[in-house]
Amino acid sequence: MTIPAVRALYDQGFAIHWVCGKAVHPLLQCYSWINLIPLDDKAILQGKPWERAINIARFWRRLIFDRYDLCATLYYDRRYRLLTLPVRASRKLALAHNDRETAFLPGRPRVDENARVLLQSIDSCQDHTRLPLPPDRLPESPWPCKVARRRIAIVPGGTNNLLRKQTVRRWPIENYVALTQQLLARGWEVALIGGQEDVWVRPLFKNMNVRDSIGALPLPEVISACNSCDAVVSHDTGPLHLAGLSGTSLIGIFGPTDPSVFSPRRSSVTCIWGGQGFACRPCYDGRDFAPCQFNGCMHQVTPELVLRELDHLLEERDEGKMSPWRIVCPEGTSKSDQNWVVL
């Protein structure tokens, strides 16, 4: 969600030096115009005090002799500002809740808000949001040959990050199982995508003929794998955004987070937003979620609804049409870039 804004700076003639943690380093390596500065973010955020101090000192030594036109820290968490203290820059920028110019405004696409803050642009009427920017170099797909008419990838795990678990935004695993059973009954190929922390989902699919790539694919290969799929089905988690960088059709399942803010905004993407009519939706405040016990907004999205929207995307692609990005609500209304329509 930040890459399109950074690319705009690059197109203006700036050299880009990007500080990144180990998790996203392989992905950013796929952009030839980005110079990477790796950082052991896990040691700094979760390590013992002496580990944090050593890693911060090492990082400072790498930056202290360089000069920059702009140093941008696109986090609210003040700990990230500590990392850039010794950086010598003509201008420094960091997110702040109490300043409109450096705060992400609620309800707006995050990709556009990154651009507004980073480029210091003034609000103006725009027809379309910025599109995801695919990498300019990717490895070959790990799944080169289909074994069925359709190949659908699903993302049944995920939702955790380095600092906290966020399982409230996960579509119930039993719904992924039910959807997989229906896809397999059609004779379609189903592939599982996820990280090493998602191995807990495997027993639920052990008696099904699925392609299991849980924990097997680095981030660039996830994008390549998505490119070889007819569609990807995922809730709001990392692989959703990786699929957004590919050319595949995409079903995004949302509840606690607003898809108009966090979804990849391109053609052939349909977001299903559960919780229609819930006063608590969305409950994400930029850091945490409500202490919800039932997660009703995600339960409201049924496998049948997902399958219906998946069929719609695939049929339009078969006919050579590019479906516009849109939001679908369980009651049967959808929001597109243009208007509200009845399905």
C-alpha cells in the first residue's frame, strides 16, 4: 500500500532507500528501483534490552554518514522514530494522529493516504485511486501446470503480525473447508497458501486432494503462484495484498476492517464485507480490534456467497470482461467505483 507513492517519488528523480524487516525483504527485492537497507525488526521489537540496543546501534552506524532529502517514517508507533534519530535529512516526516497533513484519514484508501502524506499533496477530486504496483521482476511460478480446468488458491490462516495476533479478521476455518469441498466437487484444483505459522490448518484438509503450500513459498513466489491461478480467496491478511500485486481474480473477505481502506483497488477484485447492519463495523482503530467473542461480521459471509461471487468474476473473465473493483454486502447490495447496485 506504500509502494505506489514511493514509485511516484522515484519517477520525480529521487533515489529510494527503504528500511525493511526480514519478512518483507524478499518482496521488496523484486522492485529493481528500490535500494534496500535490511533491519532485524524482530530483535528490535521483541528482543531483550541488550539485543535491542546492539541492533539499533548497528543500524545507526549504517545511516549516520549518509545525507537524504527526505526521511519518512510511515508509522504511528514512536519506537520507529527512534530508528531514524541520527539520520541527516533536509526534511523528516512521521505519522502523527494530531496533524491532518501526517495522519491517515479514516475511510480513505490507504494506498492514496500514503501518497498524500508522503508526497505532501493537497486533497483534490480524483476519479480513481492509485493502482497496486506489481514487481518488475518475479521468479517463475512454482505451479506451472494446471491439473484441472480451474485452479483456486485459498488463504485459511494468517492475520498475525510481528507485534500482535489479529484473529478477529480471519474468515472461520470451517467456511474455508466447506468452500474447498464445493470446489473439489466441481473437479477444480485447490491450493493452500500461508506462512509457517499456519501449519495448524493442515489437519482440517488432510483428507482432501489439495495442493498444500503452507509455509513453502517465499513472498515473491506467492505472487507468481497467484499469477498461475484463476482466482484467490482470502480474508484481510498478507497474502490478500500479495494476490493484489498479481493479475489473478481476487475475492477478499472483510468484517472488522473496511475494504474501501485496505483492499487492493484494481479490476477483477470483489470484496465481501460482512457485518451489514452491525453498529460495531468496522471495529479496527488502526492498532487494535474490539474484544469480540463471536466475530459475527465474518460469520455473516457464507461459503455460498463467496462461491457465487467467485463464479461471477470467473465468468466475466472468460468473456474477456474486466470486472470493476467493488464491495458486496451479504444482503445483496454492492458498492462499485461508480454507484450502488442491486445484484
